[in-house]
Amino acid sequence: MGLIALGVTGGIGAYKAVEIARGLQEVGHDIVAIMTPSAHRFVGRVTFEAITQRRVITDQFAPGANADIEHIALASDIKVLLVAPATANLIGKFAHGIADDFLTTLYLATRAPVVVAPAMNTNMFEHDAVVRNLATLVERGVHVVGPGEGHLACGWIGKGRLAEPAEVVSAVQAVLRPPGDLVGRCVVVTAGPTFEDLDPVRYVGNRSSGRMGLALASEAVARGARVVLVLGPVGLEPPLGAEVVRVRNAAQMRNAVMGHATDADAVIMAAAVADYTVSGGVHPEKLAKDGETLTLNLTRTTDILAELGRWRGDRNRPVLVGFAAETQEVVAHAKTKLDAKRVDVMVANDVSRTDAGFDVDTNAATLVESTGATDLPLQSKRDLAGVILERVEALLSLRASPAAADVVDDDAP
Ligand code: CTP
């Protein structure tokens, strides 16, 4: 977490820089936006001011702006200098050390890592001048994200689109993370409830806002992991930077999780999976009510975590984390589930508390492992997510590295 300078240059992708700023804030960073004169032709200064809650730097020579030699002060304060979109002009200036505005001066003045996300017409991107300039930057240690391929604003189809905001956020995160935590790791997180449909308007489901799972996904992105978020029906927005697989019922969640299990270094089952689904499947028409009582036949769903535990067997990857929502004898019940499902960590919480669990931003929990239990006091779900991921990181570093992983393709579930 820290201050990121977001340079915005005059390209059609400039509007996407707004979403990039928001994504960086979501993972805990503060943003100062710097706009080149031509960026104003594409997006307004006020938009960035409203989002970043800071004055947008637009002019090196604005009256009053240089009292503290701003580019020098900022140069030492920032954790990363990111330019998105980066035009051919900007890339050329960075490559040749031309410092004729605030952004290009900041580039020379800072020792923070630099990330550029080029965006331009395909022919421009492939022009020898741009290719050489980018190669110079890469040689100097500048990180380049994208560009992607697709329909360009100029009507062409090809390479030159600004990378997706989530990709740019992940690139910044990867640059910031010290080696050794979740960079290069794949973490599968499930979040939210599952709904088992009775008919087109009714369902049986579990209570869950998805907050704890979303906090885990967001924190895992912040720690540099590739995150696959298998998300049940929730009203909250998933974090930028996670690959989101939306599901509705337990069977879909099971398929999504098992489909990603081979790639995963860790699977964190924070979802409140329905234990039962409607026997015979969803009724195609709305059921009319008849009679004073209604009897439903329900069938057990697959216990996804238990299936993962069985599939993993004696291998040590992926690390498996479950949640045990309990109302009494919290730790004892969690320990029983830990053993039965053959997982590494059970995060046990007492859902009868009003300040923890459902629909609130705080949670208190106990981490239950085969070696013992650790009480975690009431704290924000974000902080709790950090503690859980630290435990995952510790378990991963005790075990094989990704390169030495003992899972081979024909182990696919
Ligand atoms: N879980 C799962 N698949 C299910 C049910 C639960 O993967 N069909 C996972 C949950 O995501 C959670 C853990 O198992 O990580 C424990 O869920 P919980 O509902 O507390 O326990 P259950 O095993 O369902 O047992 P019970 O409902 O009887 O307490």
C-alpha cells in the first residue's frame, strides 16, 4: 500500500485510467494523477480529482505548485510511477530522457519502479521507433503491461488497445510485492451463498453477504496472486484484478472449483454452500400453492471441500482452507470438520455474535489447525483476510515451490 503516481497521457484509453485509479484504491493505494496537456482532450481533470481526492497535477509551472519543487518531493514519496495510457510520444520521451513537462520530469527524478501501459494504433506500436524505444525502457527495468489486441478506436483491429484495468492493477501489485509471498501463486477463493432453485421465482439458500470471501480475494490480489474468485449470487462488486466465475448453485460452484483445483496453490472455501438442493431439480413452471403445508424433498449437495480433501490425498498442494460457521462449541466443531474434510486450516466463527459473521464488516475467528487453535480478535474482514493469507503463505513456503509441485496433469479432478 502506498502512493502511486498515475500519469495519464492523450490517448483514447485515457477514460480507462479512471477505472485503473479506482482499482488501485480498492487494493489500498493512494493515487495522485498527473495529466499531460493532451490528456485533457480525452478526460476531465475534475473526474480524477473527485476519485483521487487530491489536486491533479497538470502543469509544471502552475503558480504556487512549485513551492516545494513538487516533482522532486513527489519523486521520493511515490511507490510506483504508472503511465496508463502511455502514448508513442510519451514512450519516446521517457526513452530519450526528454523532460519537458511534469510527467517526463518526474520519470527522471524518481527512483520508484515504473510501469507503462502503451496504447496506440497497431502500425504505430509496430513502428521501429516505438519498438526500439520500448526496448530501451525494458532494458532500463521499466515494466510494460499490454497492449491488448482487439478493435481499436481508429477502426482497426489489432494490437494497441490499452490493457484491461484489472491487468494494469495486477501489474502494479506484482511490481510492489516483495518476492516470497503470493506472487506467482494461484489462489481460488469461493464467496457468497449458493441458491438452489425450486422454480423460476423461489429458492433455498444460505445467509451470506460474500464480504469475507471478497475481502480474501481482494487481499490475495494485493499480495500478487492470480486469483480465481468463484462467486455465488451477491449484491457486492467483486474486486478488480480477480478472475470472476459467477455461479448460482452448489453444483455449479463444485464444477468451477474442481475445474481450477489443478492450477491452485491454495483453495479458500469462504462460500456458504447450500447443503441440500431440491430433489429432481428446478421445476420449470412457478409452483402454485395448494394446501396448508408444503413438503420439500431435498438431496445432499456435494461437499466441495471434502471432495478437495479426498482429491488432494497425501499431496501437499493446494493448501486447503475452510470456514466453519457455528453457533455453539465453535472450536470443537471446527476441529471435527478439519479432520473429516482433511483440510489444513478451518477458520471457525461464532455466527450468533452480532458484531461478527453475517452482513457486518467485522469478524472474530479462531484459526483451527491440527497443531492447535489461534484466537483472532474482532477486526475488519480485510485485516482478518490478511491474517488468513499470511498463514497460507507460511504453509506454502513450508511446502514445495510451484516449480517443484507434485501435482501433475493427469491428477486433474
Ligand atoms: N462446504 C463445501 N461444500 C458444501 C458445504 C460446505 O465446500 N456442500 C464448505 C464450506 O464452504 C466451508 C466448510 O465446508 O468452508 C464448512 O461449512 P459448514 O456449513 O460450516 O459445515 P458443513 O460441513 O456444511 O456442516 P454443518 O452444516 O453440518 O455444520
